[in-house]
Amino acid sequence: MTFSGLLTSTSSFFSWVTGISSGSTYILTRWFFLRALGIIYLIAFLSLWVQVKGLIGSNGILPIQGLLDLIRQQLPGMERIRIFPTLFWISASDAALHVVCGLGVLFSVLLILGIAPLPSLIVLWVLYLSLTVAGQDFLSFQWDILLLEVGFLAIFFAPLALTGGLAHETMVSPLVLFLLWFLLFRLTFESGVVKLNVGDPTWRNFTALDYHYWSQPLPTWTAWYLQQLPHWFHVLSMGFMYIAELAAPFLIFWGRTPRIVGCGLMVLLQVLIGLTGNYNFFNLLTIALCLLLLDDAFLRSVLPVGFAAWLGGAAAVTVPIPTGWSVVAIFVAALVLLVGGKQLLETAFPWFPMPHMLDRLERALHPFRSVNPYGLFRVMTVKRPEIIVEGSDDGATWFPYEFKWKPGDLTVRPKFVEPHQPRLDWQMWFAALGRHDSEPWFQNFLVRLLQGSPDVLALIRKNPFLDHPPKFIRAVLYEYEFTDLTTKRREGTWWRRRLRGLYSPVLSLSRES
């Protein structure tokens, strides 16, 4: 088979899989998807921008400059750039952090406006990869790598024209559309199957939601009310979750009508998750992926009459995809299908042996965080340890620091904060599940409080030491749980708690006791 025949055969196969060969088009779908992605990038950069100095700035909790200096001592030039690909090798100053976040906002707006979508997507991916590498523990979440993976594939999905309406856009690549569907399948199915094959009894005996609403990182007030509902409601909710995570993903590849049904089930699950927990832009990003399951004909049937024409044409596409670009897309697809398929099989069948070649390929791609395994909430936390940080001037009288979003004061109603992610509050949830000496960032956080770092204090809602930093600081561990209706009516409290003891020893800048 000739090279051009290979290209034709590849395009024909994926056109058949996606339904494009039978007349389905996705020009309008792509228009909405890329703008949704632009909005999500904008949220991600803005959310991080207001926290970045306190998290990884020069006076932050985990200064990026310190990490880069350590890497320089251990790895040669090109090797360190390959393993830690970030623009902050050029400069890791606070000004550089602001520039990267600011450029992210700028190019997100350009993507939303449809100006130079391909260059904008390349820049956005590079910028967010740089921040993810630099962010260390604070950007180690699954939605960060999901945004990088979606953003990377979107580079090959975008129209090549710098400007123009729908009628002037490049044809939609059926191959890249399939890769985005495959990503949605992996994300959703892996999140479902991992709950069953890790051996957590709460997922298998349908008791997980008896704990989830109050044990999740940042609950909302709606979660408190759902927690009051009877056990049978939680069992039904889990049944729907398993249908949406384990069955609905297979509908992606069963044809147009099943695909629309699957889209509805997966979107509904994400909406329900978003209504009961603060998962920043994760739910929006998953919904944006689900949008790709709806073809232009379906969108036109639900959108106002003439909407596509108002956008710039009826999408009578005449611009083919350049051959060179198609070759690059095939190469990318091979990598994604090999590594993503390996990760999918390992998640579903952990006992299944994998070729060492695929392990090496996965390790080579890992630094770029753009082909990833997924699996949210593989183990349900059935207790909620909560850290309360306190300061003192005399070591006898202690005053608590109050965080902006995480539980503390028992009378404060849980809040909605999504799509913003307060990353320090999130990390405090993870820290409480472990030991203080296994969380270096937490030790640094306490030191910054002793130093009175303005950048770190900006991440806190209430600092009890306004005119001077404390002489001593400690972390106390409590066990939190939602109250019931009777207690809330009587006492006005959303939480009850029980003291478990010190989480970390009393610290000062001159000594540790």
C-alpha cells in the first residue's frame, strides 16, 4: 500500500467509526467545543493567577526556584529540560509567574473569540504544562493533567485558518475526533472500573455515598442536605453512577442515537457531581468532551433557528486538511492509542501483562502529562480528619487560622467555590489523611506563617496575628462529620467534631518542641 493509500484508508476507517462517512458533520460541534475549552483555560489560569505567588512564588510555600536549583545539581542541561519541561527554566521570578498566567488569560480569550485557534492552543498547552510542572504538589490533580491532554489533542482538532466563519473552516479530522472520544471513554470508564477492582468494600456494597458527601475535600451546603436522605436514595444514586461510568461510555461507539443517550447520561452525572462538591473546572471540562458526541444536525435541532448562519455560514466545508498535518496527526494517534490503550487495560485488568516496550514509551511521554491514566475516588474515605492550624505568642493561648473554604468553624455553612480551585485548601484535605512529616509542603507552610509571609497569608481568610507573626505554631487534628437535622436546628452547626490530638509538634523559628 502506498503512503497516500494509507492516509486514505485511515481517514475512511475513522470517518466510518465517527459517522462522518454517512453524512454526520461536526463543524458546529467543534466551534462550541473550542470555545468551551477556551473558557475552561481562562478559568484555570485566572484561578491559579490569584494564588500563584503564595503557592510557588519566591516567598511562597514551594518556591519554584528552589526546585529548579535542585534539579540543576542533579541533571545535565537537556535532560533536565526533557524531564521537567517548563518555561521557568528561563526565569522563575515572581514576575515570570505573573507573565505566564497573564499570557494564559490572553490566549484563552483569543481562543474564545476564534482568533488564531491553532497557535493559541499550542501556546496555552505550553503555558499550562509549564505551570503544572512548576506547581509541584499544588498542580498534581487529575483535572490538571486532563486539561493538558484535552488541550494537546485540541491542537490537532482545531481549524487551520487564523480567522473566519464556519464556512471557511478546515474539515474536521475524524481521526482526532475519535481520539477525543477515546479520551472521554477512558476518563469515564476508568473512573468506574477502578472503584470495583481496587477492593474498596464501600463501592462494592453500595455504602460509599453514606460517607462521600461529608468526607469529600470541599463539600457544598447541598451535600449536607443530600447526606440527610435515607440509605436507599444513596444506593439508587450509586446505581445511576455505575450506569453512567461503566455502561454509558460504550454507547460512544454504538452509533448516533446511542451516542446522544450516552452523552446525556454522562453530562447528568457531571452536573450532579458539580451540584454537591467543589471540583473546580473538572465537571465543565468533562461536559465539554461530552459535547463532541453531538453532531451538527443535533445541535441545529436544539439551537435557535439561524444560529449557525449568524456564526458565519452553513459550514459548507471545502478546505481539506493538509497532507503533512494528517501525517503528524497519525503519528500522535499511534502514541495516544498505544499508551492510552495500555493504561486502560492496566486499569481494567491489573493482572494483564504488558510489553516492556509500552512501559518505556509511557515513561518517555510522562513528563508532558498528555496521555494519562484516570480513576477518581478509587478509595472512599470513611472518616474526615481535619487540620486546624493555630498560632500563639506564649505557647499557652492558641488562636486558629481560618481558611477561605475548607471546614473549620462548625457554624460556617459549606460554600460553593467552583469553578475556582483554592489549591491550599485542597492540599490540606490530603495532608490530613497522612502524616505531617510526609508532607514537606506543609512544613514549609507553617514556616511561612511563622515568618508572616504576605503572599502565603493572602491564601488564608483570617489571620489572628495582624500586626506580627506568632512565636509558636501548631497543627491540631480533629475528626469532622456533618450534623443531623435535629442538631442543626438546635445548635445552628453544620459540622460536629472530635479532637484526635496534635497533627504536628509545636514549632518556632528558633526551636522545635
